[in-house]
Amino acid sequence: MIGGNIMNNKRDLKKCINYICSDLFAECVAASLYTGKPSEENVNALLSSILKIQDDYVRRISHPEPGMAPKDYYKNLIETFNEHVMEIIDHISNLN
């Protein structure tokens, strides 16, 4: 998850999102290999959603919403990203 401080620049925010998503991807693969026999469809759907989230949020960093204050935009972006990360973590922990 990204902390409460808004990142200093877009590049740092992108790096942070990429780092978190790559960790989630690796954790999902590890969980699928070492926890029972989860459905291949569930694992593939979860991996796909991690990649979609990464792509979506990195893209949204470069193209802020017009008419919205940048500080508010990035604060909202970080909050929604953190919510998605928590959902993914819940799905990974419930792989069966």
C-alpha cells in the first residue's frame, strides 16, 4: 500500500505502483503453488486483475482528470489504489 504522504513526483508514484503490483503478482503465484490446489481459472483471473490494476493506475498518473485539483486527484488515486490492493490481498489469502 502507498502511505499517506503524496509522492513527490509522478515517476516515484509509478515506481511504487509497479513495485506493489509486482509483489502482489509474485505472492499470488507463490500462493497458487504452495496452498492446496486452487482453481487455475481463479488464479489466472486474479493475475489478470493485478495486471489490469497496474496498467490502469500507471496510466491514470500520466493523465490527471481535468478540472480537478492535482493534489485532490492524486490523493483520491492513492486511496482507490490502496482499496484495490486490499481486495487483491483478500483474494490471494482466500485462494483454494
